[in-house]
Amino acid sequence: MHTIHTMKSMINQRIHIAPVGFEIDRIVIPAVEMKADLVYLIVHDNLSADKAQNHHTEIQKQLKKKKIKTETVYANRFGLFDIIRVVKELIEKNRKDSFYVNVASGSKIHAIGCMMACMMFDDRDNIQPFYPQPTEYPDYGEGEQQTYGVEEIHELPTYQLLTPKPHLLAALKIIKEHDGRIQKKVLAEIAEERKILNIGARKENHSNARFASLDKKIIQPLLNTWGFIEEEKIGKNRWISFTDDGKNASEFLF
């Protein structure tokens, strides 16, 4: 069987991330062959609706026999952005370790979420998504794993997924802290307090200069380039709210 070469940048642990569906061999065999130190198993966050619990237990059992540690984390198996968030947080928590992300062990939504999470990092030298090709595709029976064996492990390329610049992320975080809707004046005040905006105007012109800076540096990019916010006037006040895209992005960007 062919396996991925150990990454040059290996510093500490070799960590696998694997969504749990109806596969066993495609998680266990790569972890053993690639000498994983730890495997994060992503299971459905609604345990009462999770039909893969037996597979989860069996995977833990087999990896324990091989002296490979496992940790279970939870994500909505139908929630793309929740999956992205969970995988991203696991990598951020152990940033100096080497990561191998299994895109074949769960659902198609898992596969997309795992790949997108891998692409969100500027430095991806120690992040490697992979696809374990099974040896057999037998007729699937209730309670059985979908495939058997692993014939080859295919290394997948990652390309950078563009995300907003840091000052825009900081502004989005403020909006999220206010449940996705904030008065524009309040956003400007907090942005200045957190040094997202630097206003050099005189005192008598400070308020107008702050609004102008907010519009140019934050509102226009988030509104026109990213489509993450919308602006509306209610009475004398202007309000900034997340669009659906902004709300979805906020689920995994922070």
C-alpha cells in the first residue's frame, strides 16, 4: 500500500482529523500506516439521530489496540459552516503539529467542509488533506462499513481560500458580538476603541472623520466586495446587519 510521505515540517504530533460516517478501515488504516499520534473523530452533534455510533465505537477500539489516542469532537453533519469551524479550530489549537485531514471517511458535506478549512490558512505546509482509496466496494448492508481496506492514499493539493483582511475580520467580530445587527454609530465608536480605525482629525471634525473612515475602510469593502453586510436607515439612525453570507461566514471565521 502506498502512503503519503511524512511532511517535512513535522514538529510535534502527527494528528489526523476524520469525520465519522459509515467507514472504519478508511480511518483506521491510514492512521496506522501514517503513524498518527492522535486522531480527532468528528461525530454528529445530535447523538440520538446519529446512525454511525457503532462505527465510532469500533474505530476507537481498533485505534486503542494500535496505541493511537483518539478524541471525539462534535459538529452538525449537515452544517457545512459548522464543520469548517470545528476543523479550523482543531488546527488552530495545535498549530505547530502536522495535520492530515481525511476527506473520505464522512459525508460529501464533510469532505467539502474539511477541504475548505484546510484552505483557510496562509501557511499550509503542515496541513495535508488526503483521500484513502478503498480496496473493495461491496454491497452495503445495514450496520456495515461501506468499503473495506485501503489500496492507496492520495495526497490532495490545497489552494488558499481568500478571507477578509484582519481589520475587516475585527469589524465583523464586533457585529457578531451584537447578534449580527449594530447601530453604525456604535460600530464606529467600538472600532476606534479597538484601534481598527485611527482618526487623526481635530476634535471639532472628529465625528465626521470617524464616519468617513468607517465607510471607506470597513463598510464599503464588507458591503460591495464581500457582500457580508447591509446598511439601512431607520429614523435618524443607520444600522449595519449581516447578510446571509455574512452570517454564514461569521460561523467559521471566528
